[in-house]
Amino acid sequence: MSEKMISRRDAFSLLGLAAALGFALPSEVLTASDAEAQAQTTAPAPSGGTVGMQRRHARRTGRHERRHARRTGRHERRETRRGGGEATEKK
């Protein structure tokens, strides 16, 4: 009676092939199910958008207002620093 031994190289080759096959096959093939998908029925979003969209809009509006206030203040400070348009004489 002859016993066939598998070499280490062959064992790693088989292991690599099994891993490649596992990654190559899509999960649907591996886990087939007879269940039917249900149609998703959701109510339409209100005219104002979802709660998340409303929060985002409020954040953006706040950012724009703060940015505008910063720019206006910056321009006013520059005008004051530069003499406010008045002619100044140096002696």
C-alpha cells in the first residue's frame, strides 16, 4: 500500500487557490436565499427637506452671515486705519 504525501509547496498552492476563489465569488452566490425583496414604501420628503437637510441649511446660513460680518468689520477697520478717506498732512 502506497501513501501519497502532499508537499508543503502544494499545500500552500491549494490554500492560495481556495482564498482567491473565496474572494472572487460574489457573496450572493455563496449565500443564496429564497427570500423575496420587499418594495420600500416611504413617504415623500416634506417641501422643506429632511431634518438633516434643514440642519445643514441652517449651518450654512450661519456660516455665511458670520463670514459677511467678518468681512464688513475688516473693511471698516481698514478704512479707519487709513484715515477714513480724509487727507492727512505729515510735518
